[in-house]
Amino acid sequence: MKILVIAAPTDQRGRIDELMSAAYAAANGTECEIGVVLTGESHDAASLQGADRIYRIENVLGAAFYADELVRVAEQACALLSPALVLLTGDALGQQVAPRIAIRRRAAYVSGCCGFERNDSGELTFVRPVYGGKALEVVGSTASCTIVSIKAKAFLAIERRPTDAQVETLRLVRDERPTGVTRLHTDAQSAHGGPSLEEAAVIVSGGKGLGSAEGFGLLRRLADVLGGAVGASRAAVDAGWIASACQVGQTGTTVGPELYIAVGISGAVQHLAGIGASKQIVAINTDEEAPIFGVADVAVVGDYSRIVPALIAELTEKRA
Ligand SMILES: Cc1cc2nc3c(=O)[nH]c(=O)nc-3n(C[C@H](O)[C@H](O)[C@H](O)COP(=O)(O)OP(=O)(O)OC[C@H]3O[C@@H](n4cnc5c(N)ncnc54)[C@H](O)[C@@H]3O)c2cc1C
């Protein structure tokens, strides 16, 4: 079986490693060829391990690429290389482009895959969370090609065999005209210079309990002291206090940091669906009955506007 990993220009090293781990999990010791298509100018083929084939496209996509361009690139790469399985990151971009590639290639599409299994006939099946992560479903595909978006943090980095694969250049037809209306203008976190939500070791997330957009300024200061990223609940995003790219949860980003600090977030099931892989959860909330405390390792009952500044002062002093 041919497995093709497509690294989007926004996929950094950690995400490509996760996709490679997913490819290994899908192969599960069977005879497979794992290829990787590097589409972005920042992608470093030298640091890539475990691939049998490494492809770089002739004209790599720059920072402000159109999602449409990635769809065209992936579509052509699939046509040239005829993979049975194509893996992309399940972030907002991946969720947008993967089904479009599937339609163009008349392929099957599986979203948010978090595991692979073999059925009794030895065929590959796909595990994905449903009902906000309360249940898992196992789906199969009868298509000759299946496009799969991979749930963040579902496949942790694993030891991979060393490779001496040479980088091959894919000569694709570049058509830079936008076919739709989508363009990546800026990534909310990287515009600030901090780590992305998917890669951050520490995330400070704010919810409706912040009361205003100004509250996020305070959370940004705490995140900066801890070298982390700022996240948000959907209620805070819907209130217009922060960019939707920062939303964590079922319909936002799935995260798995070492430390997740939830500030003024009640802990709705849709939010919890995105933070289950966090190693430690600290919750700050005025309501001691808030559901977030049910999953928190450390519960702080109180007003965030008093607690967060005290935390920033304490941490800043300790680090001085
Ligand atoms: C299909 C669907 C998908 C969804 N997807 C997502 C998703 O991906 N992510 C997501 O987050 N939500 C999602 N939601 C919305 C979700 O159901 C909740 O409405 C949302 O998570 C609530 O956000 P919140 O916790 O910020 O707000 P609230 O539920 O209003 O909670 C605010 C909390 O702040 C506390 N608080 C108030 N004042 C203070 C203070 N001064 N200091 C400290 N604490 C304070 C309150 O006690 C309360 O617990 C989805 C909903 C649906 C139907």
C-alpha cells in the first residue's frame, strides 16, 4: 500500500512528525511505501525521518498561500503518485482542504481520525471520535484512495527507521488564481510570535467569564511569562473578543499541552472534547460547581481578575 503524507505550508515539524507516526500506525508493520510531500518554503527535508520517498514541489507555497493552491497541489500529487491513503493534519486548514481533495480525486474522506485498526478480513479501518468525543466509531473505506485528516495529538512521535531517501521534485502545474474566497492572511498565534496551539507546551485559555476582550490582554501576559499560547472557548470567540483561530474544542483546535490553564471557562462537553490530551489542567473559576473542576488537576475558585495578575507577578519574580 502507498501512503502519502501531505505537509501543508503551515505544518511545522511537530505536526509533520505526528502525521509520520500516523502513517506508521496505518502501515502497522505491513509492506507499505510511505511518501511525504513537502509543500511549504519552511519545510526542512533534512530533518525528516522515516519516509521512503520525499517529494518537494517545484514552486513551494509561500506564507500567504491560498487554500485553493494547496488543494490543487495535493490533487496533482495524488494523480501522479496514486496513493491508497493520503494523510493531512486535521486542523482548520486540513479540515477545509481534505474533503475538497477527496471530491476532486473521487476518493473517500475520513475526518478527525485518531487510530487505525484492521478488521477480520485484514482491511484497514479508521477510528474517529463522535458525539463530542464521548464515543469512538470505526469506519471502513471501499474506495481505491482514502483521504484522511488526522486528529491533533492522537499519534505521538515514535521512533522511526532512518532513511536515506533523496528529495525528489514534483513538477506540478501552478495556478495561483483563487478559485474561491479563502486566503490565509495570518495565523493568530504566530502573528504574535508565540507557539501555535497545537505545539504549545502551555496554553492559557479564556472564556465568557473574562467579561471582555481586555481580559485576553491579561491572559496574553500570563502566556508570555510561561512561553505559551492563548486559547479560548467558543463563547469568547462568538463574543468577538478573540480570533476564531484560537478556539479550543470540538469545533476548534484539539490540544495536548503539558499545562492547560482554563480561565473563566465553565467546561462544556464541547470544550472538554478538545483538551483531553492535556497533561495537567488548572481551572480558575468563580463557581465551585463549574464542570471544568471535574477534569481539573488544580482547582482555583475565585475571580480571575485578582488571581491572574497575582500569578503573573509571582512567576515574573521567580524568573527574575
Ligand atoms: C455543536 C457545538 C459545538 C461547539 N464547539 C465548541 C468548541 O469547540 N469549543 C468550545 O469552547 N465550545 C463549543 N461549543 C459551545 C459550548 O457548548 C459552550 O457554550 C461554551 O464552551 C461555553 O463557553 P464558556 O465556558 O466560555 O462560557 P460559559 O459557559 O458562559 O462559562 C463562563 C464561566 O466563567 C465563570 N466566570 C464568570 N466570571 C468569572 C470570573 N470573574 N473569574 C473566573 N471565572 C468566572 C463562570 O462561573 C462560568 O463557569 C459548542 C457548542 C455546540 C452546540
